[in-house]
Amino acid sequence: MRRWISAAALLGAVAFVAAGCGLPAGVDGKLADGWAPIAAPQGFTPDAGTCHASFEETGYLSSYNPIDCGQSHKTETVFVGQLTTASVPAAGSADRVKAFQECQGKVNEFLGAEWHDGRVWIGLTFPSDAAWSGGAHWYRCEVSELEEVFGDDVARTGSLKGELAKPGSAVHLGCFNYASGGDLKPIACASKHNAEYVGSIAISSQAQSANRDTMITNCRKQIAAYAKMKYSSDMRYRVGEFWDPVSVTEFNGGDRRVRCYAWFSPDTKTKSIKGAGAGALPIHYA
């Protein structure tokens, strides 16, 4: 009945106009020209500076539940970027690598140092394919603290912002006890130890990180720079080295750095070799 009455009223208005009577002030009789254009649909975009209970490769609006970083959480959104690709970029694609490397730069700024210098991991969260088709072209840049260099993520309270710039940060990689092929066991540098993290080096191919001769030379150079001593061929008599190879999957995803460690075994140290000069690494001739 309501629809019939409306139609009748409209017909009456048309008849009234046709009869030559005027319209009320401010009414022009045109039904469709006064509406604002409908805005293009906008997909949901998450916020940076939020924390989450766990990492998600695909971020659904229905499960988006950011929490305050002062509460227990396992991942933190450092940055939210945008892409213009027609679909969610596939793993290993140039667009995926571009997003990962932008994320790396943002994380390094956020942490206060190169992220490889800490027990941290970074990852990307993308919308679902359906959300992307609907206009959500974002990606979340996430950072997590790990229990070990390659361990599981751990629950923490408090943001990681500036963590690697803090002197003595427990998240920063430092000294270790290490046995060839075994686990790295972190220990205070003031305690007896046989290994120390000295920094990471850039690589141009995954094969480079698996090339023993290349990595020995590059890590020895990194050790010399860390200790602030001149690099020379006698480094082989001063210190050993080992490194964390980058997998094909990691390299294709955009991770292009390898962590290097000084290995003193069978000797041990009770302080860091950082900036200590050549005297911290005496020559041991065979």
C-alpha cells in the first residue's frame, strides 16, 4: 500500500506541474541532479603502531583484533604500505621482494639498527584475494622477537621500537658458546665464551651465501672491521668464523644479508672484541 500511495502522489505532482502551477521556492522539479556522486569503494586498511597475538600471512577483516603493545603479544605492525598490482603479489615475485625490502628499511629505522643484528624476524601480511579485488591493496610489515636466532616467536610486553639502539639490549646478538654444527647458546660477553656475532654482510645471490671460500673471506673482513683492525691474510691464524646461510626461499623473498660470527675455539674470551683492535685476536701459528 505504501508503494502505491507514493506512486499516486508522484502522479498528482506531475499533473499539478502540467496544469501550469508553479513549484515551491528552491525546488526545480528535477529528481536526479542534486545528489552527490557515490564515492569509489575503499577497502579496509589496518593501522601501524599496533600489536597482535600472532602473525598471520593473510589478514582478514573478520579476525583483525589489534591490541595495545603494553599487553602480551607476538607481533608488531611497524608499517603499512600500498601496492598497485592487480592481485596479491606471489611469493618470489618482484613486487613481493619490493614490499619486503621496503619493510626492511622501515624495520631498521624502527629498531634503531639493522634487524639482522637482533633476535628478530620480519614478515608481510597481505589481505585476502577477495579483499584485494575489492580495493584493499595494503600490506602489513610485521616484526617479532624470537627465542633464539632462528627460534620461535615469543610473547612480549612493550614495543620493540628502538630496541637495537639500547646499550646492552637482550634482543641484540652478542656472545655465544658454540660447537660446530650445534646450537648457538647466548651468554654474557663478560662470561667465558668462544664466539661473537660481528655483523651481517650483503649478498648478491643465494649461491654466494653457500660458497664456502667466498663467505670465509667476507666474514673475516667483517670480523676485522668489527674489531677495528686491518684486514690481511693472517686473519686465518687469528680467528675462525661461521655464518648463517640464506635459503633460496629467504633470498627469493627479499632477504639479502648473511650473519657472520667470530669463532675463537679452542680459545675463549671474557669480553667483547668489538673495537678492541688486533691485540684481541693474537696470531696462533699452526
